[in-house]
Amino acid sequence: MDVKEAIQKRQSVRSFLGKKLSLEVIHEIIKYAHLAPSAGNLQARDFIIVDDEEQKRRLSRASLNQMFIAEAPVNIVVCANLNRVSPYGIRGEELYCIQDSAAAVEHILLLAVDNGLGACWVGAFNENEVSNILELPQHIRPVAIIPIGYPLGKTTNTSRIDTKILTHYNKW
């Protein structure tokens, strides 16, 4: 599958088959997600694989009760690593590590499609609760939870604003 096809096929999947995922596939997805761009090549992101049923339920509750998080066979939690942004000071801590994480998230979503899987980018969660559930050290900040698995049924396309409205030249 080429990149344009993966982009066109990517949908937010919130219903999963109960089929187990191979950790080999998840590790391969993370391997390629880690090739996403990174400020100063500092790679200020980490990946946490969550496949424990109780932890998935707790993550769901911490994520505004989005139960599809618990129903997915695996969740990948993408985290910003604040220890890897020191040359950039506050801008690195507040922005670059988030951008690094977001670039990796998009790679994960496209790699899921390429592997016949479905996934969803979840950013609506209580950050402190997620940090406590995963026992994260102070310098690790959860940015996104990505439930991933084999999709159950068809997804529907979402509408998009015409790019002519979104595109501007030199000035607003």
C-alpha cells in the first residue's frame, strides 16, 4: 500500500474484534513510528504497550469513560520525554516533545492501516490519572492513547473542510 492510499483509508476505529494482536506486529509499528521526525533528532518520545485488561479498563475510565479503549486488544500510549529536550529549554518542554509525539502518533495510525488494523487517536483523558495508572516518572508526559486492533465492521468517512478555505498565502 502506498502512503496516499493509507492516508485515504485511515479512519478512527472505535470497535474491535476480540482477535488477539501479535506483539511482533506492535513492535514493528513502534519501530517505524519511531522514524517520525523529531526536533533536533532528540527523539523526545516513548511508547508504552498496554495489553493488561485491568489497566485498559482504568485507562478507559481516565479517558472520559471511552470504553473502546478497554475493548481494543492493545493500547499504545505515546508519551513525551521531557529529559530529552534540554537544549531547547521551555519551548522544547512545552512544544517540541509534543510535536515529536504527535508525529509518531500519525505514523502509528498509518502503520495500523498498512497492517489491516484499526486505531483511534485519543487525546481526551485526565493526564494525572493516566500517569498514575502507568506509574510514569515525573519527566514522562502521556500525550495520546491509541487503541489498536482488528476493526469490527465498516467505518464511515468523515467530511473535510475544503483545503481552499484552509490554505493561505504569506498573510492571513
